Amino acid sequence: MSKPKVFEKPIGVKDYLPEAVAKLRRIEHAALACMQGWGYEQIITPTMEYYDTVGVASSTSDQKLFKLLNNRGTTLVLRSDMTAPIARVVSSLLKESPFPLRLSYHANVYRAIEEEAGREAEFFQTGVELVGDASADADAEVVALAIASLKAAGVKRFKIAIGHVGFLNGLFEESLSGRKEAQEQLKACLLGRDYVGYREQLRQLSLEEPVKRELEGILRLRGGQEVCKQALELSADETAQASIQHLCEMWDVLDAYGLSEHVLIDLTMIGDFSYYTGMTFEGYAADLGFPVVSGGRYDNLLAQFGRPAPATGFALKTTRILEVLGNEDEPAKAERVLIGYDETERKAALAIAQQLRSQGATVVTERIGQEEAAELSKNTSGRFIFKGVEYVEFLLFTEGMDEMLGGDGK
């Protein structure tokens, strides 16, 4: 294997230059402020976790984890999401805290599979976990907060699609009882949005015509509140019926929030069957093929850490939101003041710089020579460029001169 060139980076990681960082920080701060306004408190967990605890409990499949060994030969992982680490904290450091717990976070996460097809192996997420509440109101709350967070981050046009793992589990168990392999094949098609493949799988199963029509019917279960009624008529299975009732209650709560225009029910949208236990949702921005937010209910995770509890939450795909915004909503650049000084007046210049910074100004200090001082002194008003950077004002401190050129004095 050839040695990497000095400027090369591993596949799937990237550098963020100042303008991009400013946008990312604005998105992050706006979303976290929104979450705080809903009562969610921020938490930070380690970048590295034990594979045997957080790694195996994560929703990320094993082959997608970045693994490493510490000096004792113990396998560690770089966190692939924030849900499992927070579940660990809720079950340990917060074990005496009463439910419900509302926690928020912003973090970089790592997934090896993202290296494929130009995807990122390291990316940023901002999200929440609501632990200890199994109600439809709790699920509706995280969806409503996801909508509010997207708006706060600057995403103007988007749609949230909501599904339920229990509905498809119940429907498949009713229609394909005992045929686990067939069920898994159909679920895999739906998870990959491969509706052509889904229909092809149905044809290969040699089902009776009424059963085939029933299973094909779920592909049309997308829309508003009317979808709940259609789904209730499609399956009499107890699990499927309870799942749809839960979605109906969620819809009523979201309608009370005044957010139903942003939401559609999509019963083909299922999330990861091995992880989610109930409601799942994804949010898509206009003109972007990947979701900018996703989440759902995962009532079995906390039990793996010894504190069984229902839980629900979501993660904003902060890096993707940066793509959505592009050059829109460009953060205003800080207006900079330049202070030039020579050795004799260094102390006075730096004192003034500190004073201005304490008042909220952005100040750059430079030790300059006589020729530079003479040239800069011509900038008595207006913007100017010095060493490739734009400034709005210049203060000069040299021997015998402590004054603000173009201003009202010190």
C-alpha cells in the first residue's frame, strides 16, 4: 500500500473552511436554542465508547462501525450515533433522575459505510431524546420539535413522513404467518424504497389474490388523516390496529400544534426494523434526495443498559442542512477593526484591543513598520483591505501617537 501524500485525507472526511464553519455553527446554535426552548437540556458524551456496550447496542450494523483497540487490547468504537451513548448515561449517571428526561445534543458521528458513493464517514448531528414517556403525545412532541428545529436552522420547504413499524409487523404476521423469510424480503424492499422489487417479491410468493391485493395496498397508504382509516380497514390484526390508532392520536396532537400541513402518513416508511419499535419518521427538504432529519420510537434500547424505559427522539442531519441552505441565509461576517502598533506603544494598543473586544467588537492587532503605518494612516474613513482581510476601521499606536484616525479619539 502506497504512503498517503502529505495533503491527503482519509476517504469520507472533509475540512470545513471558515465560511462553512460559520454556517454550521449558526445551524447548530439555532437548533439547540430551539430545543432548549422546549425544555431539552444539552448533553455531551465521549467520541469513543466500548464496543461491548454502546457499540453492540447501537442501531448501526457492525460492519459500519469504526473500531480501534486501546493499549490493553479492548475494542472501542467511534460513536456512530448519539442515542446509544445517551441511553448509557440515562441508565448510569442519571439513574436517579425521574422520568421523563428531555435531553439534546450536537456531535460528530462516524459510519464506515458512508465512505461509499461519495458519502461522508464523519458528519454532524443535532438532536433530542425524550425518555420515559410512551404516549402518542410524546411522539408528536418530537415530530413537532423536529419541524420547529428545521425552521430555526433555516430550512424553509420540507415534508415529514411518518410511519409505524408495528403496522407492517402486524400486517405481515396476519398475511404471511410463519413465513419469516418472505416477511424479511418484503421489509428489505420497503426499507430500500424498492417498490418494483416489492411487487416482484409478491408475485414470486404465489399468494392468493385477496392477500396479494392486501399487501400491494400498503403502497397506496400515503397521505393525510384519511390514510389511518384506510389502514384500519386493511388489516384486522391487533398489533396493526393498535399501531394505526397510535398514529391517529399523533395526527390529532400535531393538528393541535397547527403542523399537519408539514406532515404526511406514509405506511411504507418503516425505518430500521431491528431498532425501532413504533413510530418512525423522516423529513425531506425540497430538491434534496436524502433526509435532513429522522427519528422514531425505540422502547427496547434502555433495557440493554439495565433501566427499561420507553424512548423517542430524532436527529437533524446538520451537514446535509448545510447543503440545503447553500448560499442562502448567509451569516453576516463580523466587521473587523485593525489596531496597528510599534514596540513602544504595544501595551497601550493591546489594552485598547481588549477593551473593544469586551464591548463586542472583532479586533485584529498587528505590529507594523513605519511604511505600513504611513500607508494605513491614509484610511481615515470607510472600508479597506489589509493583507487580504477587510476592515472597517484602523487605530494606530506608535511612538508619540495614540489616536483613532477617522474616529472621535480614544
